Amino acid sequence: MSVADIIEQKLKDEFSPIHLEVINESFMHNVPEGSESHFKVVVVSEKFDGLRLLPRHRMINEVLADELANSIHALAMHTYTEKQWLEIQNAPQSPNCMGGGK
């Protein structure tokens, strides 16, 4: 099972998301081809209702603690309530890598 698949399954199991994107952005960085080390996740869940950004991110960090300790180098998190998602319908684009020779 790929790292992306593991992330997706864990987030689905924990958050029952209305919308979920797990995007491997490793290709944007100076890593070997086929790497799974840099990810962006977009999670829309009722579990975020009434929570500020930091507690939402802590929840994601807890669910993905093993992956963050072992295989994920960078994780961009975009967490929304259903109401917030309906207003924007799109997470921001990730910036280009600023280091590592790319």
C-alpha cells in the first residue's frame, strides 16, 4: 500500500470526510522520482465544526503520527467545515519549492 493510500484510508476512517484530497507533491521537490514524502491534504468534515485551525491540524497530526515520524517529510493541511468548503470549493495551490536545487 502506498503512503498516499495509507493517508487516505486513515483520514477517511477518522473524519468521514464530505470531501477528501490526498495529493502527492513530492515531484515539486528535489527528491528521487517516485518519492512519497511531500503531501497536501484537503479534508472537509463535520468533525471540524466549531474548531479553529490549530485544533483541526492537531487532529490530523494525531491520526498521521506514524507517517509523520517515518515517511512524510512535509504535509500541507487544508481543513474545512462543510459550510466553509461550499463557500470556496477549492484549496489554495501549493507554492513552488524554494530549496533543494529545483
